[in-house]
Amino acid sequence: MKIIRFSLLVLLLAGSKMVMAQPAKQDDFRPHGKAVVQVFSNFTYRLSNFRGKPLFDISRAYLGYEYAFSQRFSGKVIFDAGSPDTSGIKLNAVLKNAYLQYHNNNLKFRLGVIPTSQFRLQEQFWGHRYVARTFMDAYHFGPEADLGASLAWKWSPYVQFDASVLNGDGYQKLQQDSALMYTAGLTIQPVKKLYARFYFDYMKKGVSQNTYSAFLGYAGSKVTAGLEYNYQLAHANVNDQDRSGISFYATMQLKKHSNLFVRYDKLWSKRNDGALDGWDVLTDGRLYLAGIEFHPAKGITISPNMSGWYPVHDTHHIVSRFNLSVQFKF
């Protein structure tokens, strides 16, 4: 906790000095903006216990606008439509991003409903968000956006620090209490094409929940791969509800406009008091996923893919999915 607060203080002081030392250039800048549209759509055939179920759905539709007020200041508002309401029929639209940003060559500060940095790098290396969410997002280790403030400082071309203070409950919930989440992260590039990231967060609601994450990624001209390990102590601020997991993913370019990708996840929970199974055994398991991706035109991505979920508990059946996933954005 003290380490995170100290990191925030250091970054804020460094950022303030950089802002004072680097006045904005007085070029012929004109304020401008553009619409943001990104849609994920799927046809899925779900097979479990010898029973099949076809389904068409729009899993996500991001609609919004971003605007540059000056060379340093910009803002962004994004609505997220795609989460079913309690009826399971209608789609809800919630405010995912609404923030003001200050940005120069080395410093980025955001305030409002902001993207979190918890698994942002992992999501970039995975690269197929429209097919499946990254490990920490999919298994609820943390939200992808939240109400708060964040600061990222590029100390050198190879080292970047980031820290934030967040609501802690995600962008779909309003602040229900006085508890806040404090985060700190370090991203380094030790050698060309190789990236590493270490992340930690802390939130106390009676019991302290801590999240630890380590990531290693390779970004080559033809192959991109990532490996991450995640551990959460006292999930949902409950003692002894610890969770861990690993995720490996890789993408290989086949031709100029097509890729092959694979992924493996393993999620497990802590065994308490000599129990044979983890406390969250009903959601523990392994994921296998593979697919091919095509880019027929700028802004359009199509992927036939398949996945298999193998639960730990023998009362749950293997779930196989055969998908045709589509993304378009402009």
C-alpha cells in the first residue's frame, strides 16, 4: 500500500515538472474530432453433453466520439452496448469511457471513466478481443475501465511506469462505498521485440484484495506471443478466496491479410482446510482456443474459430464452441 502511494507521488511530481518544462508548441493547430465505432458480432454453435445450441449475437458495440482540444489536451466518450439486461432479451448501453487526457511525449494523465492498465498490454499482444477477452478480463480479476485517475510516465524508450487510483468496482457500477483501488505497473523492453510487465493492485473492504500479474511478450514481424501469470489474494475481499491462472497465446501471419492464432488458459482456486478441490471449483478449468483470421478490407476482420472449456469438477460437462466472429470498426 505504501509502495503504491509512493509511486503515485513520484509520478505526479515528475509529471508536474515535465508539464512545466515543456510548453506546448504554437503550431497551426486546429481542434478536431472523429466518431469511434467498433462492433463485435458472432454466430456460435455451442455443444455440451451432446446437445447443440446455435446463437447469433452482437457481443459488443462501442459507439462514441473523441476530440482534440489542443496538442496536449483531448477527451473521449464511449458507450458500450452489448450487456444483456435482466430479461436476457434487450441490450443495455453503459458509459464505458468519459475522460479528459493530457499527453506529451513522455507523460499521459487521464481523469474520469478511464481505461485501466491492468491487462492493456496483454490485450494488445492477444490481439483478438472480438473473439475472446483476455484472461484477467474473462475471469474477473479486474475491470477493463473504471472511474478514477491514471498517470503513465515513459522514463525512457524501454521503461514505463504507470499508477492509478480507481473506484475499484468497474465502469458498470457507481461508487457504493469509500473504498478505492490503488494500482502500480512497470513495463520494460529488455531487448528488441521482447516486452515484460509487472503489475500490482490493492483494495481494502474489511479484507484486503491484492492482485499480482507478470507478463512476457514477443512481437516479431511474423509471430506474436504472450505468456502471463496472474494471482489474486482474497478475491472479492473475502479471506481464503485466492485465485491463480496462466494464459499463453500466439499469432502467426500466414499471408498479408490472414493470421493463425492459438490460446491456452488454466484457472484454479485455492484449496482450503485440506479440501480436495479449490473453493471455486465450479468455475475452475482449462480453455483451448484456435482460429484463423482474415482482413478482407480495412476495418473488417473475420475469424472462424473454435474453443473448448474443460471444467475441473466432474459434474460439469465439456463445452465446445464453433464460432464465426466478425469485427468492424471506423
